[in-house]
Amino acid sequence: MEITKFYDVKITILKKLKVEDIHKDYAKSNLPVVCVKGQEGDEYISKNCKIPEKFCSGAWEGLESKVSFLASGSNSPYVKQNGISIHSCNDGLHPVIFKLERVEA
């Protein structure tokens, strides 16, 4: 039986967004406006398509299939650089934009 090799994938927080109008209308009063997990520029490494240590489990739910796609050697049809894709957290009250980058070295 052949063992599948997955590339590591680096996950970088590119941007943490404020959606104050949506937050004001829908969020409970005790919630911060911006995601409190991680800072812009923080990097994490997914090995064998597993959640990186200290990475947000909610964000991972939305990114796991995208990480697996890149880790398998596939490329995003929307990004001009091979091995890179851009995705967001699935939390609409605290959106975070991530860069996923296949590590081929």
C-alpha cells in the first residue's frame, strides 16, 4: 500500500477585519469587535493536514479542506502564485483573512 505524502502548509494571519456595523446589530454586548486569537503576521504550520498547535479550532473548521487541497500538491485557481491560497475564517462577526502556503522545501 502506498503512503500518501502531504506537504506542510504555512498559515499566516494576513488581516483581522472590523465589521462594526454588523457587530453592533448582531453581536452580544460582551464580545470584542475584532477576533482576539492571534495577531496579523502570526504564522502556524500544519503538518500532515492536522490543526497546528495553538490554532483557533473555529478557523480550522473553515480552512481544513483548503489546507488539505494545498498539502496534496494542488493549486488555487484564483491566486496567481502556485502553492498559495487566500481564505477567511467562517466567523462573520470577527473575520480574519489567512494566507495558506505550501512548504515545498
